[in-house]
Amino acid sequence: MRLILLPFLVLIACIAVAQQNPTPAPKQDKSVLIMNATAHLGNGQVIDNAVIGFDQGRITLVADARTVRIDMSKYTTVLEASGMHVYPGFIATNSTLGLHEIDAVRAQDDLSEVGTFKPGVRSAIAYNTDSEITPTVRSNGILMGQIVPRGGIISGTSSVMQFDAWNWEDALVREDDGIHLNWPEVVHRHRDKNKVNIERVKTYDQQRREISIFFNEARIYCSSPVRIEVELRYEALRGLFNGNRTLYVHAGHIQAIREALTFKQEFGIQKMVIVGGYDAHLAAPELIAANVAVMLPRVHSLPLYEGDDIDLPFRLPALLFKAGVKFCLQNEGDMERMGLRNLPFHAGTAVAYGLPYEEAVRSITLAPAEILGISHRCGSLEVGKDATLFISRGDALDMRTNALIYAFIQGRSLDLRSKQTELYDKYKRKYRESK
Amino acid sequence: MNRIPHLIILLLACLPAWTLAQETYPFNGIRPKEVTALAFINATLWVDADTRMDGATLLLERGRVLAAGIGVAIPAHAVVVDAGGKWIYPSFIDLFSDYGMPRTPSADRAFSPNPQMESNRKGAFGWNQAIRSDIRAAALYEPQPEAARELRGIGIGSVLTHLMDGIARGSAAVVTTGEQAATALLRPDAAAVYSFNKGSSAQQYPSSLMGSIALLRQTYYDAAWYLSAGRSSERNLALEGWSGLQTLPQIFDAGDKWNALRADRIGDEFGVQYIIRGGGNEYQRLNEIRATGASFILPLDFPEAWNVRDPYSARLVSLGELKHWELAPTNARRLHEAGVKFSFTSSGLADRKQFLSALRKVKETGLAESEILRALTQVPASMVGMQNELGALRAGYVANFFVSSGNILEPGSVILDHYIQGELHEVNTAPQPSIAGEYAFMSGGQASVLSVKGEPGNYFSSLLTILPDMGEQQPDDSPASADSIRRKVNIEHHGSQVTLVVEADSAARFSRWRLSGGITEGRISGQGQDASGEWLVWEAIRTATAPPAQKKSPTAAVSRDEGEVTYPFTPFGSAVTPEEETVHIIHATLWTNEKDGIIPDGEIILHQGKIAAVGKGLSTAAYPFIRVIDAQGRHVTPGIIDEHSHIALNSVNEGSQASSAEVQEATVIDPEDIDIYRQLAGGVTAAQLLHGSSNPIGGQSALVKMRWGATDRGMLIHGADGFIKFALGENVKQSNWGDFNRTRFPQTRMGVEQVYYDHFHRAREYGNAWKAWSAVQSSGRKKSATAVSPAPRRDLELDALLEILERKRFVTCHSYQQGEINMLMHVADSMGFRINTFTHILEGYKVADKMKAHGAGGSSFSDWWAYKVEVKDAIPHNGALMWENGITVAFNSDDAEMARRLNQEAAKAVKYGGVPEEEALKFVTLNPARLLHLDDRMGSLKAGKDADVVMWTDHPLSVYARAEMTFVDGIRYYDASRDMELRAALVAERARLIEKMLRAQEGGSAGREPAMKNKRYFHCDSLGDR
């Protein structure tokens, strides 16, 4: 078998182009067969010696090489990948990639709009396909993500974008997938003389009421057949009441999670997801009963309370898995965009602390795809789905072995270089030449 | 000799004759004279804390005690007061007070958003606004009647007062709680007071605890220089004040156990023994507190219980706070048992009225009554050198004492009168005798039973009338039946008079009666009117007295049901710290970082804190007591060393000036930071705790080992070289600090270079001045003793910089962009020293060849970038590129979370840039050891090196590897299985404390709302204190 260096051949000509983001790949025009890799399907299954074929951007074959007969003539490119691993493209959720570039530069900051209730604010149109961070993220296997506005009580509407596009329209995987509600803090930081304390929020009940009032009015507005004036904020919530959109409730404290579940029932919200959910493991039965999934807090984070088990954030995925709660991982927090490339290693740490390996893969592939409502097209290696996948020389959840050689989005072969690899090459040459 | 009842003395005492005369003051009216003495007889008299006399006499005149004891002859001119049944105590003394001071000014930092670089005291008071040694409390003192009354009400007759503002606060004065300034001011300059808190000063420096410490140290040196030489060139009233106060008792307001140790170390350096105002948590470090040799002024502000009814909210209350709630009242007892001398202060109490009840709580913990009294009287008196005037009731002492209804340390006793310098101040009126009991009530020939329950001011009473034709009397509590009538009675009782309102019964057989009567022993009688206005005569004769109300008595037995003090006083602490052991690890994959490389199925022996042997087939014959650990499938590596950390610190930046070379992170270590334990669980055994990056020349590093449970000093690596933080780039230019921070030099990279040259030239000249002086000294000494010239001014900042020039202190420089990295190497080259380490060094890959030529190492992040403009060119291959160019490369954390996964960060050098795995592991072990000059002791598995060793469950660079055991100095500070035990112990201890708290709250208030102290996670640019 041959290992054909298709993308590299195409791209060698571009090397001289100085520090530009890589050019988005053209539409898939050749059929590709990946042979003999270990395929982690994303749905919890693994095929040790797999054949995976795709054409016209869609997966056409997923099978065990030892049990399937392959018509090689159907494929123009064959990639021999024995000893390597294939994964569905990893999916970032609750991300701000493309909404901000360099933290300290205000001019690049498109994270948070002014106001408290602003569901109409849409991340999709602000998503910057030319961010220099994105190529560094996808080269570790994260090929798409849910881009989420921040701030206020309702921060706005998120969309799911893929990470190789000329413009935001091209990047859209699912436009306006849901509304983000930051549940009022149950406890907050509070300055008392010289000490900063964390204690219960005194205005919690009032904020809780404001949300109810807002949703109540929106529901009446959306169900009213007569319309005289357009209220953009309520229009944006329409999808929540008819089940077209998901309500993402950002809540960490147990009380907030429980109240969010009550709220779901009160307003007949069909699809709800808890984002954050540090305490979600304490509300497992309620979450299961309400069919509400959780986007867990960053695995690589410190315990919230001094007396918490020192490995609690590492162990939360395993805890939810054992309890039977649907969950996926996400990376909100300090340096969340430039650190997003470490998402696979968060899944790896979850494995070290008790989550079965294929479940860890699932937590950044099919699980987020299901939660985001895109699992009919993405999230697993299954015939008919988008050919959004990658090949890594080794285990992609371990930084020691994560090494992508090919990545495809909808069958298009990505240029895996970035500004960073170009700077690396540039200075490698400098030192080589001076020696 | 006349005997006057107690009540009458009140009237007499109000006359001016009883006040202490202010000789020089004119008098408006006929000048009264003090011509009588005052004698209390039959008193239970506490002459001092050890001497209680029953039936004693206290005789005083003109504000002083004339005599006290049994059989004192009472002179003819004495007014005699029968104090039978009363207790008399010497007044309490509170040494930490701002009574009589003007309101402490609040900081004026709110008025301007611009940083205040200079002192706002524009006179000749020196450069720093927080050094206020010229302030004299005596000159500020004015009696404050309200506050004085409050103090007298809790037994306090004199205080040491000072203006609580600033780091050096000037002198404190002893005043009584009397109300005439001239007589109340007993001693104007009785002590000098210091703190770590700059108070109202909004001047930038110092902006941190370590800055305060450095400022105090520098001021001691400045004061000495000022006396010997400085005075001839400049006047400084604050320093003059400072010097003048040095012979007085020196009091330090520490307010916390660690701050007490910090203060004491300053004192040790300058031969001063402070009296320390504590924080109430000294019991948590008893041995170290005792070792200070200091005596303490202890607050009694015991924490209030929390509302822990909601199990989720209760999580906000940390274990340490729960434990402190339980143990705080035992602080004094434990200090006493440890032999530490202390007094008490009422300061810090949210409500000063809690003082007496707090003292009673202390007694409940088992501290002897005499010790409590001593801490309130003789001890504070002797602390300010007034033990012959205050704190006891002996001839010649100031007549400060109070009269109480009983033992003041028992619940229910109240202070009745307080005499300050012989002058009476009423505190409480004597409680009225109770009239509770059962009475035979007669009126109009009809007998009834009057029952009175409750206590004065709160009686519940009823009148039961048995109708004449009925049989036996009903029991007292039975409901009114057809043959008896029970009527409710309201009682008002004033002195010897009572008013009863007997309500009509429901059947209206009796109308409402309004009765008035007088009390004589056991009998109340008088007249009254019924509803129709008819007068009636009544009489009630007591047949039984009510039993005294059963009060919940928590004093019944001294309870020692107390939790253990753990080290540290946090979750995962232990009462007994783990000890060094001899360990033989077998069947391990050993990553030696030595020429042996990786040894499969290897062995290692740890003994007496060192690695005794590494290899295969090791003999253990020399070690009779050895613990064998089978590490089948496990990997053993040297402990991880974090070259750049900010955990376990109270402050990181003293960024108020372009250089803060004088500040020392070692002075602000917080050994109770939970992240120490968390990082042990990530295999970290040592770290450099660095100053931040807010100024070009930062402060001195602390090199520590993760000795969980040790003290701040105990964490330091003994004999390590000195390091100092420098910084370049946006932080030192204050680029991201907002538009108001445009004042401090430098604001450009150009200015940064000038800062360095300016400081190093000055340091060199400073060194030369000392050399020249030493030369003159040694030659002068030979010739004649008179040739001694004053020494140059000792400057702590220039000392540190001179050490750099002399290659005795080494620079770790925060750096990003290649241009300024290059610049600093030029500065160093031209001044004759070497930059030891560039930290962060994200553009190191651009100047790796220059770094190599200069000899600098690089300690970097594996993959951080894009958080600031200066890191937009950072690449994760940086470590590999520098390493390929022969530079000693480390990966560091600068982050409390990432630090516990540094092995994973090392793996990224394999991923980005293809560094071999053995070399990559050195990025977090041997290489940081080299950069910190500790590689002769740490960083590899080699016989003779420190037994700082980690056992991993998997390949140490793998994301799947968990540290299973972490040894520091051969002590197993982290063990995954022991961690499980500690978790269980934590759950049990919290449950016990919460149960106890709920029990204590039964029938009382719900307790305060749970709150958690917010933990600040420090990074390079974190300002202020934790």
C-alpha cells in the first residue's frame, strides 16, 4: 500500500507566503480511503484495524479491514495508516474562538454586548474566520465548535462553526443553535472591609424574578397570532418555545441547576443544557429525569472549595458517566481560546481519573454533536455523515502522542500549518543556516 | 465613723469633692476640697489576681489606695460603705485601644485615580507617609465620655491608647477611663506601636506586606544612620521620633499567627523584643509562637457560629473556620499551658459588650480564674512598666476598681459601680430583689392564692380564688374550673411599691381590680379600686418563695471535647506531620536523569532524607527498618521543580516603584496554602516563589520545598543561592493597567534600560563607598580611635543590587520580546554579570544564539500565547528551539492549576519540536534545578541527592500518569491511598463540627450567613495582598 502525501504536495508552493493564515482547502474532489488505522468512532466503539472511505465530503465506508472486501478502484487516494489513530473531528462547545484575538487588545474584543437581556445578539456574524488562533487549535484535532457570546443574563445566540472557511457564512454548521442564559449567581464575591468573601447573593430572588418576567412576556408574544410591532428580543426566543433551539443555562451551583430544571418545566422549554455544572454530579437523578445534558467545567481546573477532593474537576466526567448523565467537555475560563487546543488532553485527564477511553472520545465528539443538534451530520465515524475527521500518529488524547498528519473537514484536506509552525520553520532555518 | 448604706453613697459620690483635683485649673464657684477618705468593708476583695480576701476592707483617698486587706484600721474621716456580698476587683487594663483618639482618617486613595508617588505629609517627616513616629497619642488625647462609659461598663479602667494609623504609629499613652484629661492621662509616652498596615497613607509604597516589612527594616537602618550622620544633611522628624521611642516598650499590631512570627523576626534583626498584638489564632502554631519569646495582647473576638443548616451553603465555611470557631476560645488556655505571657484586649470585638461573656468563655475552656484576672491586670500593667501603679489594689496604687454583684467571671454577675482614680461611675443599679413566690391573698374576707413567677421586670402572675362553698384548693397550674376562678395579674414593681392589676374573670363574677401596695418582709399590703370605683383593702402574705429559675448552665463542667490542631490548619492537614522513613522502591522504571538513563525494573533506596542508592540488586543490609514498595508497572522520577510559581504567598508584587529589590518573598510565605498539597499530588517537590513582574527590578525570590505542614521558614530550602526577579515588557510599562497609570517611570522599553543602568551604577557606587569606608576604618583603627567616620547609609535595595554585581545573587527575568531580552543581556555584560534565567522567554527562540553566548537559561511556558500583544509571536516550539541551541530549558507554571500537571507540559516539548522524552522530563526536573543552582542536590536520581522522588502510575510524560506517592526529603508528603483517608477524616471532622455548631445554636439565633474567603490565584501581574 502507498501512503500518498496529497495535501503536502499541494501546499509546498505556499511555504514562501509569509505568516498568512493557511488557505481554506478546496472542495473534496478525490475519493479517499484510510487503511488499517485504529478508528475511534466517537459513539463509544473502536475498530482496531479499520478501513474508512469518504467521497464528496461524506463518509462512505466504515468497516473492520479484516472482515470487509474493498473495491480499491473506487478510491483515488489511499492513506496507509497502520499504527495510527482516526477520530471524528473534535468539537469544542461553549467557546469564544473567533470572537476575540489577543486578550489585552480591546479593539479585538467582541465577546460581550452591553445589556442584560440580549438574545438577539448573534455570535455567527462576529466569528472571525481569519483568527490566527484557529489554525493552532485545529492542528490538535479540534475541527469545529460552538461559538458563544458572553455577558449579561441572556448573552445571545450561539452558532456552530467549522474551522476551515473563507468567511462566517461558509463556516456555519448550524446557525443559531441556541440561546445562552447565565443563571444568576447563587454565591458571589463580596468585599467586606479588606477581605473578599464569597457568600450568598442577596439579590438572587429578584434576578430570578426578572428572568421569569422576561420569559413570560416572550412566551405570550410568541404565541400571540396578532402582531403590531416587532420586539427583536422576544423574536429571538421563539425557537425555545417550539423546540427548534436549545436553552443553554450557564449554572454551576446546585441550587442554580435545580432552579433551572424547575424553570424548564415552568416555561415548557423542550431542550435545555446546563453549561458549567460544577455541582451537576449532585443533581444526577434530576438531570436524567429532565433529559438535560451538561457541558462540564474545564477538566484542568482547581477545585472550587478548599476541602473538595483535590482531583474533583479531573473526576467530574467519570462521576457523570457513572451516574448516567449526558455530558460533554468544554474549556471556558482563562485563556480559553489559545488554550482550546488542549481540549483533547482534558479528555485524556478524564481517562486517567476513571472515564473509559472511548467515552472520553465521545465526550468531545458525538456527545457534543448530540447536544448541539448536529449529530445527524457530525460527531462520529458513520456512513453518511460528514467526513470531518483526522489521523493522528498516536493517541490523540495524550499530548505525548497527539500528532496530526491529516485532517479533513467535510472531506476537504486541511493545511495543518499555522503562524506558529511557520515561525518555527523560519527560525529553524535561521539556526540551521548559521551553523 | 459613719455607716452609710450603698444607695446613699451614690448621691455623695456625685459631689465634686470626690473627684481628683486638677490643681492648676480655675474653678467656677466655691472650690470643693477632698477632705474625706472612702472605705469599703465586708467586701470580697481581689487585691490582685492571686489574692482574694473575704470580708476585707479597701481604703482609698485622693485617687489612690491607702490600704487593702483584713483588719485595716479605718480613719475617722472615712466614709464607710458596706460592700457585704459584693466583689471588688482591680480595674482591667486594655493595651490595644484608640480610646480618646481622633477618628482614624480613612485612606485618601479614593480621591484620585492617579498613583500617589510621594508622601502627602509635606513637612520634614521623611519620604514615607506611613512612618509616623513623630505622632504622640498623648497630644491627641481627649476624653470621650461615651466611649469611656462603655469601657468602664466592661471593667476597663485604663487603656494604652494610640492613633491606629500607619506602619510606625508613634507613641501610645496610658490613660484612665476617667473623664478629666489632666488627671486621666497617666503616662504620655508609654509605648511605641507598629503595624504592617499603612493605614490612611495612599502613597504607593508599600503596596504589599513584604513592602511593609522592607520599609520597617530600612527605617531601623535609616534611624541609626540619621543619628550618626544623616542629621547633618537633612532633618527628619519622623526618624527623630522613631529614635526617641526606642527605649519604650515596643508593641506590634500583628493580628495573626504568621504575622506575629514575621514581626518577631524583624525584632530579632534589630535587637527588639516586641509585645505582639495577636489575632486569636496563635494556638494553631504554639511552638513557634512560644519560641518568639514575645508576650501577647490577645483579642477575644471569637467567631460567631454560621448558619450551617443548608448542607450546600455550608460548603462555603472552610474546615479551618469551623475548627477556629470551636478552638478560638481555647487560645489563651493553650498559650498559658505553653508558658506564653499574655494580656487581653477588648479591641476587635464587633460589640464591646461581649467582652465579659468572652472572658467567661475563656474560663469555660479551663483557664484558671487567676490567670484570666492576671491577663487583665498585672500582666498588662507590667507590659507598660506600670506594675507598681496599676493592676492591683495595694497601698499607693491608682484607685481603679469596680464593684460587682458577684464573681465577674460567672454568668449573671454584673458590674455595679466603677471607681476610676477614686471617682465613682455608676454602671448598673443593683438588681431588685425578686418578689416571686406564692402568697395567701385576702381581700374583703375572701381568701385567694396569688402566685408570682418570673423575675424582676418580667413577672407572670395570677390570682386563684376558690369560691366559698367549694372544697379543696386546686393545684396551682390547673385551669380554672367551675368552683374556682383564676384571674390574670399584671405586676409593676418599683422599689418598695407594687401595683397589681387583677383582670376580670371571663364569667364577670369579679370586675377588674387596680391595687397598690407596699412591700415589707414577706408581706405586701395596701388598697385599691374595683371597676365601679369602690375602694378595697388587700393583703398578701408570702407562703412560699419561688425556686430560682433553672438557667441553662454551660459552666457546669469544663469541657475538653475539642478537635485536634492540625498542621496546616486546613483540610488535608494532620495532627502529626509525616516523618522521614527509609524506603526501598523495587521493580520501578527509574528515570534517573543521569548517564544511566532510564533503568527498567530498577531499585532506589531513600534514607535519612537522601537517595542512598540507585540501580539494581541493591543491598539493604545496612537498613534494619526499611519499607519496601513494589513499584511494578510504575515509573519513578525525580521530583518536579517549578521554576516560576506564585503559590503559597501572601503577596507577589511590590510594584509601586521601578525597583523593589529590597522586598523578599521569603517574608510573606503562606505555608497553609491548599495548593501546596494539590501540587504535591502533581509530583511537585520544590519551587521558586517569585516576585511579580510589575516593575523592572522586582523582589527577592523564595526557594521552597513543598513541605506540607511546615512553617514558612520550614519550607525554605536551606543554603540555596539568592535569586531576584527582573521584568521587561508590557507589565513594567504598565501597558495594560488603564489610562491613569502613566506616571511611574518607565512607560517605554527605552525607559526600562535607563532604570537598569541607573540602579546598577548607583549600586556600584554604593559598594565603592562601603569599601572606602571599610578601608578608612581598618587603617584608622590602627592609628587612632578618633578617626572613625560615620558609615554610609545601609540601603537594602542597593544591597540586593550590589549582590547581583558581585555574583552573589542571580536574576530571573520575566521577558517576552526579543529586543528587550537582547538589551538586558547588554546591560548585564557591560556591568559585569550574567542573567541567570529568562523566564517566560516566549521569544527566546528568536535570540537563542545570543542567549547561549551570554550564558542565560530559559524557563518558559509550553504553549501559552496571545494573551497580550507582546506574546503574539509566542510558539509552542520555543522550548525545543532553545534546547537545540544548547540552552538549559525549563517549563514552568506561573499558575496554581497547571503546576500540578507540569509533567504533561514537559510532554509538549516532545509534541512540539520533537525533544527526546528523557530530555523533555529534564525540562521540569533537572533543568530547573540547574537554573536554581540546586542541581547538586536535586533534579536526578543519584546517590547523595535529596530524596525528592515521585512514583507515577504510568509513563511520566503521559496524560494518564498520576502521582501515587511524592517524597520530599524522604518524607511521604503525598500518598494517594493516604489521601483517601484524609478525605474521609475531613468529612467526619466537618460533620462533627457542624453537629456541635447546631447544638450550640439550639434555641438561639440561626448564626451568620456562610461565607468563604476568596482565594486569590496569583500570577505575575497580580497586585496587592491576598
